[in-house]
Amino acid sequence: MTQLLECRECGRRTYYEKRRCLECGGSAFDRVDAGRGELRSVTTVHVTPEGVREPNRLGLAAFPGGANVVAQLDEGLSIGDAVRLQGGHDLRVTDDGTLRGARLVAVE
Amino acid sequence: MTAQHRDAGVPDASLGLDDPPAIAGVGMTEFASADDRPLIDLLLAAAERALDDAECDASTVDSVHVGNMAAEAFNERSGLANALTGSLGLTGVTARRIENTSASGASAVQSAFEAVAGGHSTHALAVGGEKMSSADTATATEIISRITHDREYEQGVTLPSFGGLAAAAYLDAYDADRRDLARISVKNHANAAKNEYAQFRKRIDVDDVLDSPAVASPLRLYDCCPTSDGAAAVLITAEPTPNAVSVAACESATGTHAVADRTDPLEIESVRLAGEYAYESAGFGAEAIDVACIHDAFSILEWLEMEELGLAPEGDAWRLTRDGETALDGALPVNPGGGLKARGHPLGATGVSQVVELVWQLRGDLPEGRGVDGAERGLAVNVAGFGNNAVCTLLEADA
């Protein structure tokens, strides 16, 4: 998923689906493109669960509208860099198949 | 972000009782990386120690509140509360299991506290326990990482991952450095070295932390709590007994499930709100606290939670650690029993063991060099996940 949910009432955006807006309690959302975010933090995780790449580099990025996202991160990026969500990555292998989704990648 | 409930304020916790609920007795097992006894035996051992400490016969207990996160996954069993009452030889009492991930213990304490405060119970026994050694590391990691949001889970995010992200952001935002962060674990190990109930009774230094294996940068193994086996128990009563410690408040609050839904990566709203509710209910604030047990599942959490609870100014907790203010002989001792890092973290036991530690501290019955001199008020905060939920308990020694 490379889109965010935007509250129709107040405009607050979120990556994490929910019934009510965290800001105003509104219950109607529109799907919008995430756009360009900024890395707020990065970590390289060396102990990962089965089916997850090791090491697993993760980033926490802030996107417009108050939406923060934690996702797998490309190499060579650090705090303050501009990033975007890029879909179609194999994120995790589970007993029920491969979970596919978005990673944080550099903005060209 | 604002709390969307409780706008009418915190209800009076005493609900008409003359005295706040009191803790008449406490007990715990020695926390260990592996304890041979089955989980139910650990719960029973802690319960009996608390009853002995209170000089109460088990027959006086009229409610039992068992905190445990994942006995089904770790030990392939459920029905803990009924098995425990059975072992204690109790029938006709209220008993239930409370699950709130890594804050299951404090939620059990809250359940017992509310039972007494609400007039439903006169002798409420809260027992928390977990036996994690039954699962291998990969299985334990999977069980614990499964508490994350689905969108986090698919990214392979683990609890230490959030610790790494928060630590990297904190060190970037403030003047603290990696060695300052290591001083939290050094201090907590020094405290645990004197605690006969602690899992790690070994002193370490800053270089030991920096030389330990990388887990989630910048965090290393010695920044992270271990997996543990253990149990702890407290008996909460309606009538104060000699040597009892009062429960001035026990409040909890949820935060966002997805950690990134917080506007600030260093924010743990659940801890701030649980603290605010507790201070309001108790009628005293952070400035009155003499000793604190903070949920240091990862070193960085000790700083973040101290700041959320008003025990340190925002962005300044690291300075208190570096200056020794949080050491056992400092102005505000934090984690005098060793914290999760060194006492150990048997998930469902931890929140109860924090309260056990505070009771020992406030009664002043610890050996020389183990206790905080003259402590009258203590705070414990037990956190579920990386801030999904938090429980804050305030205790007060009877004057």
C-alpha cells in the first residue's frame, strides 16, 4: 500500500486503517497518494523473526498530513533524507504465503 | 493527539471507602532465564510468599486476579486463575485471568485494586507470572512480535525495532550520546547485583554494553531485557494492616496500536495519560515521587517514560542518568531492583514485581545498600507493547 487515508473532516492522514480519525473522530476517509516523506529515524535490526530478511533495515518516515510510517528501508539513507513509499516488495514469508507491500525508498 | 475519553475527569478511586486500598503483603520468585517448575507452581510460590508476608491465611482471600500474557503459546495451557485457586484450596471466590501483553501484571494489580476500591473484595490477590523458557528464541520472538499492528507485522517489525528507532531519534534530537544510553543498563545491573530476586546479579560497565552484539541499532544486547521465568504477587486489602503500604492510585490508558500513528516518534501517549490520571487520582504529582520503577524493556524507554511522567524535563532524562541522579543514592532512584533489564522480564510477572519492589522500598525493610533512604512515595509504570497500553501505580507509605 503506497496510499494514505485522509480524514474528510480535518485532513489528518494515517497509514494505519481505522474507523475513526485520531485527530477529530471523523469516520469518512479518502485514499490519497502518500507523496514525499522525510526520514525521522532509522535502525538496522539484526535479530529478525523467521521469514523476515536479516538484517532488516527499517525507517520511520513522516509524510504530509501527520502520517508517520514504519517500513523496510533501502540502503544508504539516513535521518533527514527524503523518501517515498514504493509498493510491490516481498516483505515477509509466512506459513500462509508471502506478504507483499511497500518499502521506503529514496526520492530520485 | 488528545485523549478522547474521560473528559469528565477521573472518578474518585476510593468510592466511599475511608482508607485507600492497602498492600498487606508481597512476594515473588527469584527471576531466572529458566526455572524448572511449571508456570502454575511459580504462581503458587509467589502467592504463598505474599500471603505469608501479610500473615494472612489463604482462606481470607475473596478474589484472585492472575496476570499472564501468553501461557497458551509458551506453555500450551490456559485456565490459570482456576488452577491457582484450586492449588490454594479456594472455592467460592472470584477469579479471572487478565491479559494485557507485557503489562498483564499491572493490569492484574489494577483489577485487584478496583475490586477492593469498589467494595467487591476485602482481600484481593494479584498474581502475575510467565514461563518463557519453554519456547525457543525464534518462537518467543514470533509470539511477542505478533502483538504488533498488521501493517507493522508485515514489515517484520519486532519490539526491539521500535526501541532502535526511538533510541536513534533521541540521540539525534538531544545531546545524549551512545555511552549515556549505556549508563542506564550499567546502573540497573548495579542495582540488580544487590537484589537476590534478580536474574542478572552481575555488574557491567559501559564498554560491556558497547561491545555486546548489535540487536537494533543503536541498541545492543545489553540495552534489551532478557526473556525470563518468574512470578510475583501482592495482597490488596480494604482495611490497612500494620506495615501496610497504601495504593494511592492505579490507573491505565491506551495509546495508538500502530506506533507510527503517534505524531512524534519519541512520544508514548499511553504512559503520559496513565501518569496524569494517577497523579490526579492520588492528589500528588511527579515532584512527590521518591523512587520509581520504570518499564525499561529497552534502555531508551527509561528516558522516554521518565519524561512522559514528568520525572524529567523533556529531552533531559539522559542528563539525570549521566549525573547519577537516578542511581540508588541519587535524588530520584529509578529501578532500584534492577528493572526489566537486570531483574528480568517474565512478561505477566513484571508489573506485579515492580509493585513488590516499591513495597519493599517504602516499608524500608531492605538490607543496607539495597534500599532508598526515607522513600515515602513510589511510582511504577508497566507498559504493553511499545506503548499500546500503560498502567501507572502510585504507592504511599503510611505515615
